[in-house]
Amino acid sequence: MLKSMTGFGRAEITRGETTIVVEIKSLNGKQFEVNLKISPLLKPYEFDIRNQLQQTLVRGTLDASVNIRQNGANRPVVINTDLAKFYHQSITTLADELNLPKEDMLNVLMKLPEVVSPANEQISEEEWQEVETALKQAISDLDAHRLDEGSVLAADLLTRIENIENYTIKVRELDPQRKDRVRTRLESLLAEYVGKENIDENRLEQELIFYLEKLDISEELVRLENHCRYFKEILKEAEPSKGKKLGFVLQEVGREINTTGSKANDANIQQWVVLMKDELEKAKEQVLNVL
């Protein structure tokens, strides 16, 4: 099971004259960050809301809004007279400067932020429970989106890592030929510069073994195969939050690929190494979106 860090969740609950709307949008991020917008009535519960978001969603950059509105026509309100006067003065000055009409000024003022607010600055325990229910529903909706997108990511990552495994097999098939070419090239150079009759065969064999050991890539290929196998095991784990672990394994995969390319010093093998690196970069890009 894999979860993406991107998704969207929404919930709306209406009870009597109260409507609660929760919307959450999540993007990828290294840590948990949330830009939270809530109704003034919910300010005392801001910490609880943030805590519930973090406990379930764990990681990502979130934009979340939790709004509660009372729909009754006769609900009591408070008018912020000082703020309305400030708005009026500013709008009047602007209208004079731009030579604009000033009709219907009261209607404009009543729609400006925080001029009119509910008289009741607290919500009941029952209303808070409804907010919690809506929040859980929105989180669940977002989580479902994350799972859906995570399954797509898992399939793509599996393809990338299997491609690297297949390219590793190609490198293994080419490696014996590479060693033969190295041996032939060294013998040819020695014969040219030293003379074949002056070559000590025993000494030559020792030097060839030493040189070929320095160029040997068998250990790198074994580790590369092990890392790829471990990567696939992580993909199958039930724990949904494993983006960081997958990223660390890909770092090790990249290290073995680079070492293989450097030590092989062979054009044919290098072609497969380039393809490995291409698949690795695509996998790294996808892992950035994994929870």
C-alpha cells in the first residue's frame, strides 16, 4: 500500500440553522505544514483542528478551511462601528480621488470583512462535535484520494525499479566480454612496448588479476540487485508512510549505479548504466510525491 501526498477532501454538514463546511487540499512537502483558515467562532479549537489534521495526514503541505455559518434570518449580530467608519472614510476618499459615485455606501460597508459578525462568539459542545465529524469526513475523503493516487505511483515505481533490474542483467551478460577485452588490450600493449619474448607470464598473470580486481563490478551488481529487491519489498509493506524510506533506498541504488559505470570503463556497459540513471531519476521524482 502506498499513499500519495496530493489529494483533496471535502465535507458539508447541516444541522438545523448551522452549516459546517470543511475543505482540505494537500500537496507534497518534506514535513507537515498547514495553512489553516477557520471561522472566528472556531478560534478556541484551532489547536484541536491542527492536531487532528497532523495525526492522520502525517506529511505534506496543506491548505485547509473550516467554516461554520448560522443560516437563521433572525440571528443576532454585532456591527463593528469603528471599523465601519474607517472603511467609510477610506472609501469616500478613494471615490473622491477617482471621481466615482458614492451611492449605496451602506450596502458596501456591510459586506466588508468583520464589519458584521455573529453576536454569539461561542459554539455549543454539540456544534463542536458536528465540526469534528465534518473534519473527520473531509480527512477521510482526502485520504481516499491519496490512496487512489498512491496505487498509480506504486505501479510506476515498480516499473522503474524492474527496468533497473533488467538493465543489471544486461550488464552481467556483458561483463565477461569486458574482462576479456581488458586482458587482450593489456597483453597487446605489453607486447608492443616490452616485447612478447620479454614478458614473464607468471608476473603478467598476477598483474592482470590485480588490475581486473580493481575493475571488478560484481559486488556492485549484487548490492544493486539487493537494493532493488528491498525497494520492492517496501512497496508491498502495509505501512502507508514510507516515502522517506524509499528515497533513502534510491540513494543507495544511485550510488551502486555510479560506481558500476565508473569501474566498468566500457562503452557497451555504459549504455545500460545511462538507462539505469534515467529510470532512477524518474523514480526519484515520483518518490517526492509519496507520503
